[in-house]
Amino acid sequence: MARVLFDLCGIDEGLRFSPYCWRVRYALAHKGLEAETRSWHFTDKQALAFADHDKVPVLVDGDETVIDSYEILRYLDRTYPEAPLLGDGVAESRARFFKHYAERALHPAMMRTIVMDLLNAIDPKDRDYFRTSREKRFGRSLEEFHSPAKGLAQLDAALAPLRGQLEDSDFLDGKAPAAADYLVFGAFMWARVVSTADLVSNADPVYGWVERMLDLHGGLGRMAMRITDIEGAYR
């Protein structure tokens, strides 16, 4: 059976913006594994009923169905041990730290910066769901939550640990990228796909790392469709 990755899409089926799905897309490329990416929308809950889950990414690999981006990376290492993502116990512990760091420090800052761009990039049929669910989470309207100046200041502070690591190595995992890099970089792909906001200056060590990550695996990230590629067609 073909390997299938259910991947969140926006106003165009080619606009793939989920930071969690980008983690998996990079992990598959790292392993040299091909997968059909099947577009999925926020409101397509029934399409994932077979996985007893309602969020992406979901990876179907033959008879195996795996949910959650981090668990998919672990599955890929168990099943396809060449070109390890997580490595030994120490490397996995480091990757798990970066997973939590991205989700608890970077994602909130980026969300505050790009949330209205994100809303506009989402398929119109999903926008009511997105607005209702996120406003419940934030405890305020999207318009009240949206504050690029505060978001960028929050992000600048949150990037300090990343800068420290990248001053000494090209990647978070050292000389070559692996799980820690992909777990964090998914957030930058999320912002890049839906927004034109400049998150870091070109003098920042993080900027150089982002550029290197975009060029990995044949330019996987750099060639991805962005909202700027299609926005004229949806006005």
C-alpha cells in the first residue's frame, strides 16, 4: 500500500501550512521516503475517523496508522532506522525539549504576529471553525489577540536559546539537521506559508539557519507554495 500523509491545506489545496505536518514532511525527506500528501481541512473531521483522531498529521504506512507529529518521527526511526532522526536516548531527550520549546514559546509568539494572515489563508469553509475554536482558547477575539508588535517582541525573547545554539553550530542537532531542527522549523514554515511578516533580521543567527533549512532536501521548504503565490486569484 502507498504511504499517505494527511496534511492540512488552506484556500488552495497546494497551500500547506500546518507546523506539525511540516515536521513530518521534513522527516520523510530526511529518510528518503516518499508519501502521497492528501489534503485535509479543519472541518473534515470524518475523513480521519479511521484513525480515531480529528487532527493532522496522520501517517498511513501500509497497515500502520500513526498520529501526532512527534510519534510519527519516533515511528519512522523504529521502522526505517537508516538516517536516524532521534538517535540515542540523549538525542531524543534533546528533541523532546525542542518540541516543547517550539509549541510553548515560539508558536504563541508567532500566532500573535500572524493570526489574521492565517485566517485569510484558511479555506473559507473552515474560517468559522477556526475563529470560534481559537477565540475560545485565547479568551478574546482574533482581532484583539492580534498584535504584531507584541508578538515580535515576544518572539525575539523566545529565540534567545536558539541563537545561543546556532552561534556554535549550523543546526540545532549539530553539524547536520535531525529531529530537533525539524520540530522547531515547522513553526517557521507555518509563518512563511501564510504571511509576509519578517520574523527575524538577516543579521540574526536564526535567519541563517532558516535559510539553510529552506534549502534542505532539494529546497523542500523554499519551493513550497506561499500565500503570495496565490492571493491575487482569491481576491
